[in-house]
Amino acid sequence: MNNKQDMDTRQERREKKLRKKRERIPKHGRSLVRIYKDAILKRLRRHQVDK
């Protein structure tokens, strides 16, 4: 029972879990942003050529 993990409350464990989840999200977000940005730029370039 001296171990810190055993003494963590349910709320503390939940907060720690959510913090880890939030840290993971941006890594995936950056690549998605790049994909969307490239798609938009591609569409814009196509319209400039037509005009």
C-alpha cells in the first residue's frame, strides 16, 4: 500500500489518462491539417489555370 499508484484516487487516474490522450491528439492533427491544406491549394491552383 506504500506505492503511489495504489493511493491515486479515481479522479487522479482519470485526469492523468485524459492528459495523455490530449498529448497524443496534436501529432495526428498536424498531418490532417497538411492533407486538407494541400487539397485546398490543389483545388485553387486548378481554378487559376482554367481562368
